[in-house]
Amino acid sequence: MKAKIIGAMVAVVLAEWIAGTARADFTLTGNQQLTVDTDSTPSSSGYLHDFSRVYLVTGGQLYTLYTYDNSAVDISGGLLNGGVYAEGSSTATISGGIVGDLHTYDNSTLEISGGDVSDLHTYGNSTANISGGTAAWPYAYDNSTVNVSGGLVNRHFFAYNNSTVNVSGGRLTNHLRAYNNSIVNISGGQVDDWVSAEDSSTMNISGGLLNRGLFAYETSTVTFHAQDFVLGTGLSLDGDRVLGTGILSGKWFDGTPWTVTIGQNDPGATILAIPEPATLSLLALCGLEVFRRRR
């Protein structure tokens, strides 16, 4: 009986060892290209250098891809459990499939137009463009930029350091929060939960739908670029500065009406209501007057 148990254990260990050796890492250099599909030999991790490229298509499976230099990865299907770590000036394009962690560094670029990304972090001077698909838990750090023009962003969206987040479309299902000296520009799209500006962050809002409202903390600055402002109970104006908490409404410059609940307005924070066309007209008149005086 013991011999049978020992034999079974050895068989399991041997099977695991064979599976491990079969799933070896691979490295691409130069202009090498690799397509990973149903018929591909299983691999664990891939390392891409120079101008090499990997295509992950339906039926293909990998664990992790590390991209460097000017290499690229195109994911249109399949499964990438561990995710992608993009460095240098590499590019990751996702139009389908399932991807775990997705981290961008240096000057790398990420394009998401489809698929499902479980976790997204941007660092350095990298850029992430989201136009479709689903991306969860986005964190923007350093000087990175995240542009959202479509798709679905799940979980909380955090901007830190000197990062920039531009939302012109798509749907954010949870909080959008700006910290440190980050900048958030909202010109379209939809945010289902609270938007908050904290620390010394800057937020510019000129369009879109904010379903819950706004929190302004510490020394942050939030500017509404719109027209026909209406201040609800609890709000007042000091010049262009909005004081207090309550419901602020108006129209975007395309005529779309909007309403935002200001739930927090710290004494050190600044919320501005700027009727931009009027401001531009005033600047133009001032410039004309200066020109006349000079003549």
C-alpha cells in the first residue's frame, strides 16, 4: 500500500515537473514576431526587446509579458493571467481577451479598445488610452496620462503625483479621485459615483454627467466651465468662487443641462464657476482697448 502511495506521489511530482518544463519562458529580440494561439506550445512568461512583437489571439494563453525598448504586444483574444508590464517606448494594444495586471512605465503606450483588464497602473511618462472594453482599478502615478473616451471603467479611479486624467466619454462606475498635484479634466462621459479633488489637485469640468456630486478638500481647485449657472440653497458666489455646499446647476456650452451636488467645500479649497465665452469676450474687448490706446 505504501509503495502505491509513494508511486502516486512520484507520478504527481513528475507530472508537475514536466508541465513546468513545458511552460518555459521565451525571449524575442530584433524584429522577431510570435503569434500565440490554440496550437502554440504553452509558455509562462515572455520578454520582448528591440522591435519584436507578440500577438495573443483567441485560444492562446500566457502568464506574463514584459515589453522593453520599442517592442509591442497585440491582444485580440485569449488569456493573459499575470498581465503586461510595459517599459521603455513599448506599446500594448488590447482589443479583446482577458488580461490580469497591466502596468505601464517610462514612455510606453497602452491602447484599450476591447477586452477585459483586471488592474491598470500607469507610471513615469506613459500614456493609456481607453476607448472601449473594460478596465478595472485604474491608478495613475508620476507624470503619466490616462485618456478615457469610451468603454467601462470599473472600481475606483485614482490620480496621484503629477498625473493627468482626461475623461471625454465612457462610463466610470465608481469614485474618481484626484490627489497630490494631479490634474483631472472632464469634458464628457459619465461618472456614477462621487468625484473628489484632494490635496493640491486641479479639476476642470466642462461636460459629462456627474451622477452623485463633488467633494473639494484641502487646497484643491475645481473649475466648472459652463453657462447659465444656478445656485441652490446653501451656495453663494464671491466673484466666480462658489461658497458653501448644495446643488449647483447650469448648461454646458453645447446647451446640455447638468446638475451637481457639492457635498464638501473645504475653506482652503476653491470651486469656481466660469462662464468661459463671456470671459473670452471680455479678454477680447480688453485687448482691443489696449490696441486702441497704443495707436
